[in-house]
Amino acid sequence: MVRCLVSVFFAWLPLCFLGETAAEEEWSIASNGDWIRGPAPAPPAPPGPSPDNDDYSPAPDNDDYSPEPSGDDEFIRLDTSTTAKSCEPGCEITSAEECQRAIDWMNKKIGRKSTASNVVKVVSYCFYPPGCFTQCFTDYAGHFCPYFNTHTGKESYTSKDQWKLCKGTCGPQSMKVATDSTPVDPVQEALEKSAAEEEQAAMRAAEEQVQETLL
């Protein structure tokens, strides 16, 4: 009888220790509803900013940045590389000297360093838009190949890297889309385009030469 009691005692002893160990362990419920051993996992982090998130704010692209009129800017620029735009009435730049100041001011504002090819060329081209504009742009130089066109010109003309300059302190501007009112002679236009291409090739070459010296 004693031997039987001893056998039962030693048989139950491991189970008692196992029960105490199991009682000390921590159990929790996983996100899928299963019981797991150990503490519950940390909740997932909230999603970061994305285009579908109200807090999303993409970083500006400095090379394509176009200062908008704030009412305090002396001059503004209009991107006319693909869509023609014109200055509001009274906001046009009316002289080559003012055009030069506008381009120098804008290049300083956007942090560029135009050099040899930033001298305004006065022309009377029938195919170019009237007033002050530039035809070239690089990350280093900013706006160059500047023109002041005295011809009524072609307001609807667009070309790669073309920017129109306007006064920024004359009042609010709607950046209206430009339209043409005077027909252009195709023969005269072809001759003037050829001359302009030669001018700009020379301006670009001069700018590249200066940059090679400075860099």
C-alpha cells in the first residue's frame, strides 16, 4: 500500500510543476483571433503620407519652379513653352532696359547665374511674341537668349524653354492665353526664324564656353 502511494505521488509531482509554469506564462490574442504565447504584438504603424493622403505635400521641383505673382514681386515670368500666355494690359515690359532688369531680377530670384548670353537683343520679328522673353534655359545659367521684340508679333508662338516676362507690381494678373490678331507673312517668318536660330546657337555656345571656364 505504501509503495502504491509513493508511486502516485511521484507521478503527480511533475504535473504540479508544469501547472505552475503554465500559470506563470503570458498569453494574448493575435490580430487574427488566435491565442499566442507571450505579449500581444505592437499595432502596425499608421500609413505615411501618400498622394491619397490629405497630409501629402510633394517637394517642389526647383528647376521647374515658376514664381507666382505675390503683389510684391517686381517682375513675374510666364511659361510659354507649350501654351502661349500674355501679360495683362498695363503689365507689359516696354523697353529693352526694363527687359534686361526683369531677366536679371528673375535669375537672381531663382538662384541662377546667367553670364555671357544674358544681354537683351532688340529685334523686330513677326513670328516671335511682342515684348520681353527668353528662349534658353539651363540649370546653371537660368534664363538667357533674351529678346525684346518691337514687332506686334505672334502672341500664340511657343517654343521649348521660352518664358515671357511681365511686370509684377501693376496689379493682379490672370495669365490669360494669348491670341493673334495680325497675319504673318510665311516668307518673312521663315527668314527671321533662320536668323533667330543662328543667333541662339551663338548665344548657347558663348554661354557654354563661359561655364566651362567658371566650373
